[in-house]
Amino acid sequence: MDDALNCPRPLARADAVALIGILANLNGMITVQAIDGADFEAFRARAEEDGYIPPQGGHYELRQALEDLTQRVRYVLGEYDHRRAQSRFTRPQPGSAGNPPTDANSASIPSRFRIGPGTGVATSTA
């Protein structure tokens, strides 16, 4: 790994778990458009400024960026053996199943913070 891209200090497990929950809730709120208008624009503009969505990206692009970020936090927690490629500015292929956790570390994440197959919280690939 390139040390210039990594933080010099690790994130506490509890903080990473909390971030997953916050990102999932934020993503859900954007999905159902509970965040709109100036509030949505503030999130959208920041994501664009940071390079996470393309210029003039909308709800879909912001939701995808949040999901990508969530998956990278899950990787840091050890839920995945390999880091998922970042899908900046690309839409998923129809029918893609995502990358659910498969190892024992996923059990350390409280169920209320898990999303995806088998968790009771649906994810969308549309």
C-alpha cells in the first residue's frame, strides 16, 4: 500500500462501526429524498469538491459514493480480504450482487449497522 494515501494513525473499531451506521443512514435518507434542497446540495457539492462524484452529479452518484466509502470502511475493519476497487463515476452493472462480508470479522459489526443480503435492509443496484 502507498503510505502517502493512508492515515498515519488507525481508526478505532467503534468509530469505524459508527461511521458505517452513519453512512448507511445518510445514504438511506438521500435514497428516499429525506435530504433535499440546500441540505442535499451541500452534501453533493462537498462530494464533488472532494472528487467523489462527477461535476453536476446527482442523487445516484452521491448514493454510490457513500456506498463506496462504506465498503472501504468495512475493508478497514477486516470484513474483506481485498479492497474493492473504487467505482468513482461509474454505475454498477445490472444484476451485480455487491460484495457482502464473508469472514468471521463481520460478526463484530452490530446487526443494526449491517446492510445488504440477509440483513433485512435492502440495497439497490438501480
